[in-house]
Amino acid sequence: MHAATIKLQLELCARVFEKNVGDVSHEESLAVSEQGGSCLNWVVGHMTRTRNLALASFNQKPPYPMQDFDAYDDRGGLEFTRETALPIDELRRRYKAMQEPLVRAIEGMPPEVLAGRPPKNMTGDPNETVGSNLVTFVFHEVTTSGKPECCGG
């Protein structure tokens, strides 16, 4: 596992995110597809929340209070409503603001840290490492950063 590879993947995620989400209005971000699923606002808020958590797991002070993201937690947005949704422009700003600190933290990880045990096992794999945990984090971004059809995709 190499930090440079994970860093590149995270940079690619940020580019895809901007391409897919950069021009979506707040109102569009709240639209729900007829097929169901989460609206784009919740997806972006969830990704941003996860980045905030990732920085905390790297022993860095999260840039935003976690309670800001209560509506975007892992329970599937049970607290999410139009009223609790943060403006999509603010979510995009926060997502982007965490890019550089995340990249710096990852590229600064020596191979022995990447090979070590993570503070939290993300997959249940008994052989999970910090590096595989980071790959799971990046995979999470890749699988959630698309622009849903409900937003004119």
C-alpha cells in the first residue's frame, strides 16, 4: 500500500465530485428520484461528514463541529429534512476545504503506519490495515460522488 496511490485516488475523487456536483443548485440538490434513494444534498453532506471524521481519525482537529452533520449520519439521514439540509454551496465549500488537509495527512504516512492496525475496523476484515481502511474511505467517495438522475444528470 502506497500513500501516493491513495493520494492520487483522493484527488481523482475531488475532480469527479466537482464535475458532477459543481453546477447543481440547492433546490436541485434536494430533489429525490422517482426510483427512490437519497437526494444529492444528503449524499454530499454524508461525504463531507465522512471527510470530517477521517481528519479526526488522523489525530487532526476536525474543521467543522460534527453536530453540523447530524442530518447526514450513517443511519441514512433519519434526521434529514429540507429544513435540516445545509445549503449545497456550503457543503461543496466544506468538502473542498478538507481536500488539502486530507491529502497532506495521507501523503505524510510512512509505509509502516499504512501497514499498521487502524483505530477502527471499517470492513470487518481481521487483517485490515490503516492503508486498507483508507482505500475503503476512497471507495466510499467514489461510490457516492455521482450525480443522480433526479438532478438532471
